[in-house]
Amino acid sequence: NSALVTPWRGRGRAQRGGGRPDLAAQTFDRATHITHVNEGPHNIEQVEILEALAEANVRRGDLEAARDVLDRIHILNVRHFENDMLGLLPSLMRRANWQHRAGYYNDERATYRRAIRVIEEAAGRDDPRLVEPLVKLGKSYYYFEPLADNIAAPVNSPGAAESYLKRANRIAEASSELPWFEIASARLALADYYLARESVSRARRIYGEVWDELSAFEDGLDMRGELMQSLAPIWQEPLPPYTKGAAGIKDGRDGDIRNGTVSVKYKVDDRGRPRIAEIVTQPGEFSDMERMVARELKRRRFRPLVVDGKITPSEMQT
């Protein structure tokens, strides 16, 4: 009965929120099956359920299953928007976001390029809708898919990332349609890139210009507070849930698991680099976990705080 879809979907959300993504995945599968029986296997109404299923698979660590669901969603949307390619854009942007969260960075970049082509073919190469996928494509180059090593590092691809971010800024600055928040975000993304590439003087110049421009009107002061007066990561990888000393990542499925916590106090300097002041690990013998957290934090880069138009070291963070 099609009336069962809503309660099954609600049950799946409750299971996912209650820390049982495995049960949630089964429930969302059931809800999807009911839509197939009543609306056919290609009905567009199932997309919302499939997105919830993909999320459940990501949370339970089954990234291949999540990838398969994303492919199903994409096929459904391509079929549905066959005669309205711009209507496919929201789906493509969600797909790229899911791919990023699952760590499929090469797929993410391919999806953003597809979104860019759709806009260019339908609306031209200077359409302001290009700004968002161009910025996100540029940011994606901070990440790569590890091969043998499970600890990822930023990609050394200065030309590709910079070209996309510069193009986004050219389109944003020439547009009379984009709100100031999006224009400022695009400019800050380019400044963040220069900071990450150690082109500190260029980063400082852009940070200062954006600060001055946002300080010139009342609504800009709120944007300035949101974008420039709180620490924001330029890139960060999620920590793995399990460690196994020098042997690398532990899959956590053999039952021999102990829990521990790592608390870190650090400051962020005027180049966006964290400086660790103190690490406390409970229990103390979890030295491998402590080393992993310290290594990951040192790798990260933040957009530094900006005060009176100048980038400034932060207070102590935890």
C-alpha cells in the first residue's frame, strides 16, 4: 500500500538518528520497494528516499553501497530532466556533495564539470550560476583519493584549482544578479587557496579588500562576521574511527575495540596553521590515536581570523 511509504520513511529517519544506520538502510530499502510497486521502478518520487538511504550507507561506512545509490539517483534524474537539463542542476550539486562526503573526490570533480557544461550549453559561459560549481570544483583540489595510505593530503594541482577559482571570481564580479554574500564567498575561496599555497601576500590583499568592501554597508557587517571573524577550515579530512598503532587503520570488525578520547588545545596563526599547545588522551596508553590526531590537525589549514582588515592569530581553541 502506497500509504506505507511515509511511516516507513519516518521509521528509517528515527533509526538513523538513533545510531542504527544499518536498520535505517533496510527500512529505506523497503520504502523504495513500495514506491516501485505503486509508481514503477523509474518514479522520481523515490529520490528523497534514496538520498536518505545513501546517507544511511555513508554513516554505516558502506561507501560502495552509497555510491551505487547515488548512481541510481543520477540515472533517475537524468531520465526525468531529459528535456530540461538546467532542471538537473540541483541533483548534480547534491550528487557532488555526497561524493565529497564519501571520499570519491575524482567523481566529485567529474560531477561539477558536468554541471558546468550543462550551464554553459544552456545559458552561456558567463552565466552567474557557474560561480557555485566553479568554486566548489576549485576547492575539491585540496583532496585526493588515497592509494596505499589511508591518510590523505592536499593535491598539488595549483593550475587547475586556481583557474577555476579565478574564473568564478571574474563571473561573480561582472554579474549584477549575484548577492554580495556569494561574491564575497568566491573571493575568499581564492584567498584561501593562495594561503594554502603559501602565497601569503596575495591572500592578505584579498582578505583586506573583502573586509573593506563588507564594512561599507550595514548588511555587509553581518556577512563579515560570518565569513571572516570565526575560524573556518580551508580543508580537513575526517578522522578514521579506528586506529591500530603503526600498522595503520583498523577496520573495527573483530570485536577487539577499546574506546578513547583525544582533547587538543591549539591556536591558529596568521597563516592559518594550527599550533598545538596541549594534547590530553584518555586512557593515556592510546598513543597511536594521539599521534594520528596530532598529525591530522597539523595538516589542516584554516581561514585565519581577520580583525580591522588584517589576518590575526586566534585565541586558544579546543
